[in-house]
Amino acid sequence: MKLIVGLGNPDKEYLNTFHNLGFMSVDKLANALNIEFNKQKCKAMIAETKINGEKVILAKPLTYMNLSGESIRELLSFYKIELENLIVIYDDYDLEKGAIRIRKEGSAGTHNGMRNIVKELSSTNFKRVRIGFKQDGEVKIPLINYVLSGIKKEEKDLFEKATERASKVAHEFILGVDFDKIMQKYNGKID
């Protein structure tokens, strides 16, 4: 069984913000798999399917970003999923806009949602896909405001491609493609 989690905030006001890049990615994956987020379980909206005889769960935690770990811990426990079968997709301020960074494990960095996940799971040993959105220019908006700011029209295409790429990473992971090959194929900037 595999669990694919996209991080974000559930309210409509956050729909088109950088902090919802994880939600956008799993929405694209659900669309590609022709499934819908139609159940609420373990503090998350979930979509379920079977691929090659294996159950796959996509999840969007409803706990708000900073408490995402609560939902993920409950999902792993409820479905009895091993950490090796979890992948988390989320936004990363420290990466260049639209860049994708895929890792098998690692620290939470500056991301509060990931800090909560690491705390709740007592582990950094799970796969993750980070989508960059670093600020350009000299004048910097405070981080708390920037992560919740809307994606500008001129950047929409870049983030559409980035979230599509993140969804493809998760799709190949579900299909059992070797994770090292996935990292080689998708890590880096969007062309």
C-alpha cells in the first residue's frame, strides 16, 4: 500500500498560494488516475484506488500546514503503511522557483509543516518532493506573508509545470519505478 500526501491549507483563500503547491500536485495526480478526493478520514481528504493490485491513497491533510504530521501519523497507523511507502509533496522557500528536489530522507529544514511531520513520525526517513518558490529581487516580503501570497499570473505556467512534474514523480513511485531513477529523471529546474 502506498500513501501520497500533498501539503497545503484547506480554506479557499489559500487555493492559489505557494503553500498549496503540495495540494495542487496531488490534485493533478488524482486527475491523472481518474479518482476524486471524496472521503474524509484521519483529518484528511482522501482519494483511493488500486494500481497493479496495490491500494494507493492520496491525501490532503485538513489540519492546516503546521499540524500536517498529525494527519499523516493517523493515516499511516490506520492503513498500516510503512514509512518506505510514504511520499510527501510540499513547497520549499529555499529552492529556486519551480525547481524540484526529490530526496529519500532528510531534515525538515525551515518548513514548519515538515517539522511537525518529523516530530509526529519520530523519523526523517521518508521520501519527499519539494517544489521551490524562492523570492526574486532585492525587496523581500516577510516569509509568513510570502508563503500565503497568491501565485502571480506570469508565474502560473511555471508552477503548473512544477506541480505536474511532482505528480509524475509520485505516479512513477506508485508504479514501482526505482526511486534512484525517479530522482535522476526529475530532480532539477523546469526547462
